[in-house]
Amino acid sequence: MNPSVVINITKEREGPCSRWRLLPLRVDDASTAMAIDEALLRLNAEGKSPNTIRFWRWLPSAVSIGCFQSVEREVDLEVAKKYGVDVVRRITGGGAVFHDHDGELTYSVVCGQEDVPADIVESYRLICGGLVRGFERLGIHAEFKPVNDVQVNGRKISGSAQTRRWGSVLQHGTVLISPDVRRMFELLKVSPEKISDKFIAPVFERVTTVERELGRRPAFEEVRDEMSGGLADAFGVELVEAALSREELELAADLRSKYTSREWLMKR
Amino acid sequence: MEVIALGYAEFKAPKGLIKVEVELAGDKISRVSISGDFFMYPEEALERLEEELIGVRAERESLLAAVHRFYGSTSIRTPMVEPEHWVEAILRASGGSQ
């Protein structure tokens, strides 16, 4: 066997010429959005979906909770009902997030486990590093804050959550553009333990937004273009715009009922 | 008949807030429910941790031994959450952190 041939093949598959799919910007309800992410993860693991980057907005606005969270402990369900805000449980860990239709953009990255470092924090560093590049393109100096945040001057502007299943990786996360922070804190129950440390500023002061940092509010498309460019750079790949396949849409439609079910929402 | 006691507490690990609801029968854990915004890989493992804790005495050494058994059984990863942090949260919920 000639070793140089093996090296060439590897380069072609994983080198800078490698192509990932970029999906069109979508607007979805919470259950559909979560079902699409799971469908992409499952089909990527089966070799039926390419490595994919996508962005979407939530309609209606929604709160997503981490897979280990108790919905009743984290979300004021009465407030959610009052404002018509959906509540959904993710398949990823981490905390509760308010996805404001008018002020938040969510991304997800689906790829093979071999496309990211085996170490969990290093894989967050790679993907969040793509977001940091995206923020730089927008004109914001941001930095990765392990395990899963991107910050500007110590204030969180993006949070992510990752799962690894069946040989593939799904990482999704939030980009705070101009969310209604007041509503965010009305919806989310903030634990006293989380703010008990007197050296830690109130949660309200620990969050920032793209609008606040830039002094203007960029269009969702602009943020999506720069963030996807940053992610492509971080992975060293070329993005090719393409739509969801029929198989992906069908699987997502099947999986959607899990995310609408009371059983899944109240799991913890 | 053994005295049944219920407890709840939270503990902030370096990454993640651990929330524990515990039911004690005498000095042993008869039921435990762990929630929070931490990460655990694989995710299904959290249920195994809860099972591992059933019947364990609610004191530091026994709990630590049980949590170490859990980590040792398969390759569990919990970034910036250590065995001691679960133990601290459970002890607080059991009213025995002093």
C-alpha cells in the first residue's frame, strides 16, 4: 500500500476543500425546530445527511430548557401562557434560554464526531470559536468562555449546548441580537443560589446583545451570514447552500410529536 | 417504621447548578431526583446516577463512594462538575451539609 495515496484521500475528505451544507434561514415553532435538529443528528449519524450549519428564528417566541432541567423549577409557566410563549425541552444539557422571535437567532451545527476534538471543552472551543469569528466580522470583539459561552467584556452574548449521539455531534446555541431582557427574566426563574455570590453581578448585568455592542441592530440575515462565515472558517470548510431533504423533513415531522408531548416536557 | 424525610437543595458547581430532591428512609436515600443546567455525556447516565444512590447512607463518605462507582462504571463526562459537587448537593438536600 502506498502511504501517499492514503494521505491524499484523507486530505480530500477532511481538508480545506471539504463542503458542508448551509440551510436557508428558517422560522419555526419550538417543537419543529427541535425535531429538525434531532432529525439532522440522526441522519448525519446514519450517513444520510451531510455536515450542516443552520440558523433559525422561533415563532412564537419560546423558552427551551436543558434536558436535565425541571421545567417547573426553571420556567414560570403562567407567564409563558400569558404571553403565548412556547416551552420545549431540548435533547442537550445546559440551561434555559429565551428565544425571542424579534431579537434572537439560533444556530445549529451537525457533524461527525471525527470532525471535532474528542475532548468536550475543546470541541466547544472549536465551534464557539467560529461564533467568535462571526462576532469579529460583525465588528464585536468576543471571546470563548469555557465550557459553552461566548462573552464580550465578561458579559454573555451567546450560549451553546452540545450532544453526541450515535457517532455524530449536534451543537446548537443562541445569538442574542436584541432580545426583550425584561421578559426573559419574567419567564425564567432565577435561583437564589445562582446569584448568592455577592461578587457576582446580578444576572441582568451579565448579559449583553449585538445591538448594544454595535450601537445598531443588524438584520437577522446579516448576523446569519457573518456567523456562518465564521463557522466555516473555524472548520476550514466551504459552505454550499441547500435545502432540507425530503427524508429529513419526514423524520422531523415524525419526531415533532415527542417535543409537543407533555411527557417529554415534564420529564424532570 | 422508619421515618421518611424529604429535602431539597441547590449547589452551584464551577459549571452548572445542581438541584437535588431527596427522600430519606431513616439515614438512607430512598428516592432522589437530580436536575439542573449541567452537562453530562452520555445524557442517559443521569438516571443511572440516581439509581446508584438508592439505599446509600446520606453521609459524605458513602455518597462519595457511590458517585465514584458511577463514574467508574462507564465513561461518564461532566465538564467542570466533579464527584464532590454531586455529593455536596445531595448532602445539602439531606440536611447534612453542616
